[in-house]
Amino acid sequence: SEEGDNVHVSESLLSCNEDRNKSELSLELHLEALKAKRKQQLEKLELQHQNGLEKRLLQNSLLTTSAEWILKSKILQQSISDNDGRNSENRKHH
């Protein structure tokens, strides 16, 4: 009868193992699915972030170019008025 019990025990262990393998497999599949989903979300976020960054860079470059233009025009005006000042100074001397 002991051997019969052992057989019974090993059979139930086998079926336990099968169940465990199945559940581990389904867990792994679940994890893979989760990972894939997460990856997609991350890629989407990255894309949005990239787009946001590009927009911001564009805006920044527009801002810098307009700032540069303002600066340049100020410098130009300054140099023009300096020239005018020098010219009038020269006229006074002559």
C-alpha cells in the first residue's frame, strides 16, 4: 500500500508541476504583454516628447533669431548714429 501511496503522491506532484508550469507560462506571457504595452507607451511618450522638444527648439530658435535681429538692428542703429555723430563732429572741426 505504501508504493501505491507513493505513486499517487508522485502523480499529484506531476499534475502540480504541470499546473505550475502552465501558470508560470501564462505569467511570463502576461509579463511579456505588459512589457510590450509599456514599451509602446514609452515610445509614444518619447515621440510626443521629441515633438515637444522639436517644437520648443523651433520656438527657441525663432526667439533667438528675433532676439538676434533686434540686437543686430540696435547695433546697426547705434553704429549709424555713431557715424552721424562722428560726421557731425568732423564737420565741426572742418
